[in-house]
Amino acid sequence: MPSNYIENWIQEIILSGAAPDGVSGVSLPGSVPLKLDRADMDAYRLFRLRKILQYSYDKSSFYRELFDNAGTQPDHIRRLEDLSKLPLTEPEHLAASPYRFLCLSRAEVARPYTFVTSGTTGPQKKVFWSYADLEGITDFMAAGMGMVAGPGDVVQILLPDGKPGSQADLLSQGVRKLGATPVAPGPDLSAEEQLRILENARSTVIFGYAGRIFRLTTELQPNHDLKNKGLRVLFLAAEYLPDARRRALEEIWNCRVHMHYGLTEMGLGVAVECDARDGYHFNEAGLLLEVVDPRTGNPLPAGDEGELVFTTLTREAMPLIRYRTHDISRLIPEPCPCGAHALLRIDRVRKRLESIAFLANGDELFPALFDDVLFGIPGIVDYQVLLSHTGDRDSLHFRIECVREHRGIIDCARIKLNALPAIARNIHAGNLAEPEVELLGWGSLQSESRAKKMIVDRR
């Protein structure tokens, strides 16, 4: 499997006949390697951007009003940088008026998708996909899976809701397009049942939410030697993965761990780690990415951390222009070690706007500050952070779920001894009261856990 599978896939699309004038003509994959450079990619993105802006203005009442209020017309966008002339699209806009974004009649919609953004408690949002949109979604899912798998692999999918058009179903279609075999039992079976399915199907790849896969692994490890189950890749999604947890999973399963970054609004699949596992390569054939200051909305240069903002370049039913994700990351300016020469790269997403709690002195707290420390302590399965105010200082209360005691694997008392000094290393003692740690039994946080961890602010 080439580590630049997505790069080859994107360049095939650009060279398939839909590219603008001026993009270099080179051979498709085969005996001659692809040669498109960054200038070619940008020319294609501008070509697609101008088309989708005009389409959205003509078809969507929301975007027609947005353009008119901004005093900007689609033909005013002549460079990629000109896109910043348009206002940002807020998630609240989508939640309040989803039908105003529609560019097709409701009869032409293949799949309405109602959801609440993972890790938040905000209002429900609704997106619409046409049949062509669904085809594009499964095409990228095949390309993303191609970064870690290939024909002959068996991919066990641990995603909820396997109904037609669900995420599990669309990923299964993508796996088939790659020439691999999907097995989709869903995430609700017991750990032992999932292992039996893996053994019977001879699964070589597992795809699922990182926290759930770690919990399943922790439950299976005491009774099974997981190193010899034939698993090659754990393909994980939905949350930040601390290095300590990645190392633990790779050691337990004797496999590689790759991460996927997705957003429902952008078509579920967005970006995937390559073999270098140093950032994400994203779907540049279908998405244009900006990084902006979350306070001002002004674009930031590559390398600066800010909010990820996407524009869909090929969406038919519901294009989204300059859509705020609330995810905080950056574009990595250096070339990727995998050798992909024409692709941009997103750094790991360590926080969301909703996950950040501000202390009285302005310091930020977010869960990833503690993930590497806490998950580096053997025996911790999950945790929850409660922020409150005690006297004249803020205080943190950590509820830490421990592995079920079995065969003397863990002494939970030692976690408490290790956790307090570990936590203290990541906070300013002068700004916070001494943190408290509460140890919980196995399964205590399972029903409360979200795909993206939050700090519960009780001040």
C-alpha cells in the first residue's frame, strides 16, 4: 500500500477531465509517477471554488443573502485568498435554517442526516446529500482506507447504526470499492463477541472510535493474547489519541495504529494519517481548508494554530462555504516525511472551542493537556474533569476510571499516588487549588463518555 494513496487518488481526479486550463498534463498512475505540483493543486482548487460559489449563489437562499449582505459576488473571488471577503458560516446557521442551504429540491435529496456534533450538547444539525454526494463520500472513504489497507484485507467496522446511508454503511461501501471486505457488527456487542467475529472473519483492520477500542482492548487483554490475532491496523477516529495510548494499543495488538479525522458536515471522511503518522492528509479534491483566528475570523499563515474552516468544493445538495468546525489545529508547513510532495497536511486536533475552559487569569484548560500524562499511568481507562471554584481559586476534580482488577494486573491505590504529581506538572499551582482525584470502578464513565472529551465547568 503506497503511503501517498490519497495523493495519487486526488491527482487522478484532477486529471480525469474536470481540471481547469493550465493544470499540467501528466500520466495517470501506472508506469509513470504523478507529477502535479502545489501550483497545479491550487489552480484546481480555485477552479472548483469559483464554480461552487456561483452554484451556491444561484441555488441557495442562505448563500445568496450572505453574498449580497457582504457586498460580494461570486465573480469577485479571483484568487484563493479572496475567499476571506466572505463571512464565515456558523454551525448555528446550519442548525437554525438547514433548508435554506439546500441547492436541490427535497425530492432530489438521497439522504438527510440529523446529528449533534460529537462531544457537544448543542442543537441538532441537519445535512443533506444527493446520490452524487454519497458517491463522492464513499469514494473518499475508499481512498482513506487505502492509506492503511488494500484488496484482500478484512475491515471490521465498529460504528453505530448500520442502516442504509449510515456512516457504517457508507464506510462498508468504501471498503468494497477498495476491493477489501467489510464486516460491520456495530459497537454494541460485548468485547468477547467482537473478538469472536475478528477470529471468524480473520479481520486484519479494525475501524472505530478510539476510546471504545481502547476500552474493548483493556477488557480483552487479561484473558487473551491479542498479539497473535492477525490484526495489522487499528484505524481510529473521533478523538485526540495521546501518544501513550497509541503505544499501548500497538504493543497489545502487535499492529500499527492510524488516526482518521472526520466531520459529518464535510461528508464524514475528511483526513487520514499516512505511514509517517505525522499529521493528516485531507481530501483536497473536495475540500478547501483555511485556518483562522477563532476570535477575529482572519486567516492565519501556515504553521499558526487556529480554527479549521472548510469549504466544500463539489457538494451538490448542500454546499458549505467557510464553515467553522470549532476544531483547533494548524497547517504543517514542512513537507511530509512520507514523500507526498503536493499535499497539505493538518496537525493533530488537540482541542475544540467547546472543550476549552478559561481560568480567571485567562489561561486555557482543555483535556488534551492531561491525556498524555494520565493515560501514561497503567490502569487508567478513562477520566472526567470537573472544574469548580473554591474560595478564591479555581479547582479541578478528576474522576478516574480504573481497569477492572483481574489477576493482580493493577493496584488502584498506586494510580492515586501517581496521578496527583502527574497532573500538577501540567497546571500552574498558583492559579489552581490542589487537584482532587476520585477513583471509579470499571464502567463508571462508559455511559457518560463522549467521542470528544469535555471539561465539565461547574463554576
